[in-house]
Amino acid sequence: MTVKSLIKRSEYHDSVTLMLVAREVSHLPGVRDASVIMATEANKGLLKSAGLLTPEAEAASANDLIIAVSGEETELEQALTEAEQLLSKKQSGGAQSNEFHPKTTRGAVNANPTSNLAVISVAGRYAADEAWNALHRGLHVLLFSDNVSLEDEITLKRFAVQHGLLLMGPGAGTAIINGTALGFANALPRGPVGIVSAAGTGLQEVSSLLAKQGVGISQGIGTGGRDLQEAVGGLMMLAGLKALQNDPDTHLIVLVSKPPAASIAARVLDQAAASQKPTLVCFLGIRDQIPGVLNDAKHRQTPGVSFAKTLEEAALLAAGYMKTGKWVTPSASIVEQPPAHKPKLQTGQQFLRGLFSGGTLCYEAQVVWRELLKEPVFSNAPLDEALRMPDSLHSQGNCAVDLGEEEFTVGRPHPMIDNDLRIRRLLQEARDPQTAVIMLDVVLGYGAHPDPAAELAPAIRQVCQEALDGGRELSVIASVTGTQGDPQGLNRQVGALEEAGVIVCGSNAAAARAVADIVKR
């Protein structure tokens, strides 16, 4: 097999364009594999793992574009030429249309003068400028882009708060505003529960589980993952909380975040207590308390405020409150238990490997495992820095990998859009004789991959068969976040995965419990 690459100096295309071109090139005659990505160090590592890294690609800078192909040598030059032509065609927009497509925020506002919200998804280095353009025109902003500096985030949010606007993000992948799904949100019923979340997939998981309980959403406000850091001050969490407290259609509020700074947690809880509306707080992974905050009587005994350890528990508690008018601990009959089947593991088969597209789902799984397992679980997005993976490209021991972290998404599509990276990693983990079980999250919704199970299921069948051929039994456990109304269809996705041999659980936390049941000793 021959590998060739072409380096396009200082050339940028959006990650979806790169994904589409790579897919088309990979199906050309004589091409075995293809990748079209920006030349970041992490992406070079991925090319190396895939056997696609050439000396020319190794020497490229982070601002360069790499087109790499492998296969029959006689066909590869034509494949590289075809890739260049495809990039040029997609950049020019393909076929001409008479429909007006504004190229600036100003043009979009002029064309749609009643608009009051802008969704911004551009390269990180341009995102702050576009957000300023929108805010200065009086627009709320969903800043989908990541790789925005902390300094820019702080100044943008301070300006937004001063002018009564929401600046959701950066890296805010999900919002549901007045019944309209933005980013990766799901098709949800309208209802009485308002959510403010510093986690996109956290918002999706809670709202989808609520929908399964027959409870709808009034608003879903994303804040961006850094919002509750000390430096940012929880500006959007507080703004969103106040907005929901004043919203007549919201009767219960759910707050979702990874552990916030203690001073910010106190500020958020004080604001929650200032309203008569019941508020449920899910600060994942805080072991029931933030020193100096949740262990004091004031915040533990605040009337109308309750606490959940996991996203699953948050959804069940909120649904129970809306049905009974009080906080009721979910009964064992409602909380899904691990399946009875346990695989026959060979000597040495002892580790779990989690491959996540949702960062909050990766975090929630680690929260579950911390309580159930004696052995540590390492991650590139760990609960504790002492458990950070030395090399996120290679697992050792129990590992949970967030493939949506910036190290994996600079210059390539998010794994909720493109399954290529996760399938490559699935093959890698399954071929490790120490792997006992692999956990996947499958996240549905607008903007996500149109049929993720169609790509994942064949790869899962392959790795399970390879394990059997090698005398091992490999378990694959998954959760599917979404609703039947999503474009992908919840039941269709679950069915396709189950046909491939996957054990599909009703929530991410339930899947994590099932994984723990296999590997705990």
C-alpha cells in the first residue's frame, strides 16, 4: 500500500466541507483510505495512527491543510487532483442559485429585520468578531464556535449582560428557544420545564429523558462550558436563570453543569433561592458538596431547591415533581438496572473503554464509575487532573475518551456529525486483548449525523466478530440520546444497534452502570 499527501499552505475550509471531500475521495477507484484535515499536532497524531502520515504532512504547520490518501500507487495522484477540485467546487458553492445568501451579519439583519438571534459557527479566530457584530445590532447570540479565547468570552458576556442580551457560548452546541431547536438540539414537546446548561449534551440528555417521561421544555439555554469558571463568573447561567424565573411558561427550572467554582456556585444558588419557582441543581461530579457551599445549612435547606447527582436523576426528579408537586427520589422500578447477561471474559480482559461524542456524557459516566469501581478511570476530560490520560490517542487501563474535545475537533468535524474518528478508535480499542467492554454514546437531533447507526453498526459487527475469531467475547454497550421525533428516529437507531449486537440502555447513566457491572472485581 502506498501513501501520498498534498499540503495546501495556509488554506482553510470548514470542517464539514473537509469531511464531505474525504468521504468522496475515499470511494474513488484504487483508494483504500483518505483524510482531509488541518495540520494540527493532534490531527497529525490521528494520521499517524491511521498510517496516513507522510514526511510532508509531518512538516506542515497548523494553518496548512493536509490531503492524505492511501491505496494503489497508480491511482493516488488522480485522487489528490480530484480532492483539490472537490474543495474548489465546494468553496465556490457549486451550482448557482438565485436565492440571496447574505455574506455578513449586517446583510443577514437587513434581509431579516425582525430577527433577534444570531447563530454563529465560523473558525474560532473569527468568531469573536462576528459575535460583536451581532451584539452591537441588538441580537442574542448562540456562539456555536469553539477555540474562542477566555478573554473574548468574558468581554462579550459582560457586554451582553449590560444590554439585556444572551451570549450563549462559546462552544454552545445546543439551545431550544421558544420551541425552536438550535445546534444539536432534539425534537421535543413544549412544556413547563426550563433548563440552563453549561453542557450541550447535558441539556440534550436531560430534555430527551424528560420527553420519555411525558414532560416538555419551555426553554433550553446553553451557556458554554467555561461559564461557571471563576474568571467568567457564571454570567450566562445567572442571566438564563433570571430569564426563566421571569418566564410565565416556565414552572420548574433545571440547572446543569460540571462542578463550578465554589464562589460561582454560591451565587447561582442564592439566585435560585430568590425565586418561588422550584429549582433542581445538577452539578455533576461534586460528591454531594462544594467545600464551603453545598455543605452549609443555608444552601442545603433552601426551600424549593433540590440536587441531583446525574443527568438521569435530574430528569427523573424533575418529571416526578411536575407530576406530584414534590421532590420524590426515583424508585428502583424507574431507574434502569444493568442487564443480566455478563460475557465470559478471557484472562487479561479487564478494562472498559468509553468512546464518547458528548463531553458531558463522558463526564457523567465517570461520575457513575467513581462510585461503582475500585479501579480508577482515566480520561482526556477527567474528574480529577490526576486521572488525565498521558496520551489521549492510546488507552491504558480503564479509559473514557471525549472525542469532542478541542484536541480532536480543530480542523475536523465534531464526532456527532462524523463517525470516522470514532470508528477508527473503536477498531483500535477492540483489538486490544485487555478490552472487556466498549461504551458508546449515540446522540441524535438536528445537525447531528443523519443516520449514525448505519455507520456504527457494521463496524461494531466487525470488531465483535474479530474478537470471537480470536477466542474473546467483546461487549459493546450504548445509550441513544434523542426522541422518536428526531430526524434519525430513536427507535430506528436503537433497533439497528441492537441488531449489530449492541446492548442499548435507556440512558447514559444506565449504560455506565451496565459497563461497571461487567468489569468490577
